[in-house]
Amino acid sequence: MRPSTVVLALLAGLALAFAVIFGHFSGSTATDAERLAANRALVEHYGLTDLALFTEARYTRHPSQADLHSAFQDHPSALEHFPTGSLVSPRSLPLFRDASLAGKTTSPD
Amino acid sequence: MHPWLEKQLHLIDFTLASLARRKTKNVGLLLAYTLIVFVLASLSLFTHALRSEASYVLAGSPEVILQRMVAGRHDLIPPGYLERIGRIRGVQKKEGRLWGYYYDPVVNANYTFMARPASEVADGTIMVGSALARERGLAPNNTISFRSYAGKLFGFTVAAVLSPDSELLSADLVLLSENDFRRFFEYPEGHYTDIALSVANPQEVRTVAAKLSTALPDSRPILREEVLRTYQSLFDWREGIVLTVLAGAILAFAILAWEKASGLSAEERREIGILKAIGWETGDIIRMKVWEGLIISLTAFLLGGIAAYVHVFHFGAAVFAPVLKGWSVLYPRFTLVPAVDGLQIATLFFFTVVPYTAAVLVPIWRAAITDPDAVMRA
């Protein structure tokens, strides 16, 4: 057999394996779907808000619930010392997005 | 066989023979190339799967959570606060929640304690997440005691261990009755940690949040969409950090590939000269080199992609997991549902296969249009 046939056959085999793996095996199977649905039901039932990925500090355990000043939350100019803290992204909210939600005062500030 | 096809097969035969002459160099390049594709594909598959799982399960979290802020920090909801919310149109249900953190010095880990109604968890019993149960060696009907922050010892019977399938969400969770929660943390009667509100119409959530801020200026409403966005940006950020760390390696490979693809060795140059001298056309030489670029880059892309899939969805992305998942004492064990984004694969293909194949062309074209005599003498 000539080398080109062997190489093309190998490439075709690889491409087929790639397509089957990424196309067919991707997406959830019945078991996966069941597990995901059960997890979503658990979230709904207990009112959970965060993934239990980093349990070191309260702002890494519940990043979505942490207060807005978590960088210096322990005392003024407290330095971050939890490993995960350095990997938690800063809040990426648009500027003044919460302006409409800010407290309304009747007297001037 | 069609003459065009026959010609291509001959060109491939020739390309393979030429590649085989510089076997070590080309195998090395193929390995480095495959490794880079593997790393990039693993990273993007893992973060995409984690992101989709987070957004799917957290879509069930409360629509609005209301926290009370004192001096910019989260504070307890005092008695009467719930009533002050009054009847806001669109709010279906409002419920004071009790939850907090407990540091367990036995395993140096933090747990999340959450109160549940007595109908779910009886006084004196707890339900625990399976990572916690594993770490403390707990099984249903075992007893465990925790020393409260006030220094008192409280004993609990484990009523149930939460399903290991939910570890991603409940690894460190301890569910106990409201009475136990208040006694354990000495929580003042009538106070709550925060308030969960359910809003029937998603269109009204923002209006409800605005009304809440007006009615309770010291409150901070957290919307479900913000929770979801937090996780999207969290994993984007982590993917970015890993990419930054890998940038040096990626750049080194880019230089290697560019050098290999765009600079011709004297031997290759002589080969082109000989081919031209014996009658090969410029087009044939370019076609041969395109085949060379395609064979190397396509093999690397397919091998790297398949290896990345197996690494992420069968071996739990062992290489990147600590950085992308985080690290802690109570580490949840979970398998991700394979979620593949076609656009991601296409982008990876475009940035790995196309540049290499294209980089091969320019120097070859330059050498191929020069006089064979000059090329061979150079």
C-alpha cells in the first residue's frame, strides 16, 4: 500500500473519531440530564446561590453574595491572603449599573 | 482514478518521503504542536463545561435575595423588616433565611450551615453534604458534635447524607432545624440572615428590586441574573489567568512553528531547486508544501483535541483542576457533563491549523519562483 493511502486513511480515521467524540458523546445523556435536573431542584429547594468550589473564605464560598468591598473586608487595607481570592475575578458590572437601585434620600446628602 | 486525485496522491507520497528524511525534527514538531492543542482545547472544554453546568443549575436560585447593609457590610435582617417590604406587586413569596459559616478546627475547613423547616430536618439532627461526610467519616445515624462560637458543645445525629451527585453545590452544606440553628449560633430571635423573594414574571424582577431599594434604602438586592453573571465572569477570568500563565509556552511554540514553517533549511532549498530543475512547476511545489503543512497541523489538531476531551471528561481535567476549580479542604468530587461549543472548536481549528499551513507558503513561493540554479548554489 502506498504511504499516501495509509496517511490519508489514518487522518480520516482520526477525523471520524474526533467527529464522533465531539458530536455524539457531547451533550447530556439520560443519566446526566437526570443529575442536572436533580441538582437544579436542590438549588431551587434550598435556595442555593453558589457552587461549593472554594470554601476558604465567605467571599470565595459565596462570591455572588459577598459584600461589595470584599478586598479589604477584614480590616481597612487588609491584604488578601486566601489562595482562591487571587483567582476570583473583580466584579465586572458596568459603571453605575446599580444607580437606579441606590438608596433614595429625601434630604440632600 | 481521476488524474487530479492521482497527482495529489503522488504529491502526498513525495511529501511523506521528504518528511521522513527529517524524521526527528518533524516528530518533535508534531509532539509540541499536539501538546499545545491539547492544553488549549482542555482549557476551553473544561471552562465551557463548568460554565454551562453552573448556569444551568444556578438558574434555579432565588430571583431576588435581599441583604441588609450596615456601613457597607452584610448585616442581620432585624424583626419587622420583612413586614416593611409590604405587598410589592409581582412578589409571589418572601421568606427570611438563616444561614452562616462554621469553622471546624478538626479538619480545618469551613462549613455552610443552613436552617430548614422542622418538617424537613428535626431538632437534634442534621443533613450533611457528602464531601463533609467523607472528610469527617460520617454515615446516617452517626453522631457528631460541634463546638459553637460561644464555646458550648452541641451533638447532632446525621439524619441523611446528601447525594454525592450534588457535591458541586452541597459539598460543605450542613442542614439543621431553625431552633438548632438559633441555639447553636445564639442568633437573636426574629432576626434573619437575608430574605429570598420569588418573582413570578422575570420582566418584573428589576422593577421589584428598584421598589425594594426605595422602600428599604439600607438594603442590597442581589438578582439571579447577577449570580449567573458572577459565575460567567469568574470562569472567564480563571481561563484568562491560565492562558496568561501559558502565554510564554504558547509564544515559544508559535516561534518554533513559525521558524520551522517560514524559514527554509539549506537542504529544503536545495530540494526545491532540484525539483524545479527536473521539471516540477511552482504550483506543484507549493501544493506539496501545503500538503506537508496540512498533514502536520491536522494530525496535531485531531490528536490534541481527542486527548483533551478524554483528559477533561474522563480524567477530570487533572492538569488544570486546581486552578480552575479552586482549592480547599472540602474539595467536591464531580464529573462534568460534556458540553462542547462548536464555535470554540472552530476557533481553535482556525488558530492552530490555518496559520501553520499559511506560514509554510510564503518562503516556498519565494524559493520556488527563483531560478533553480541560483537556489541550488545558495
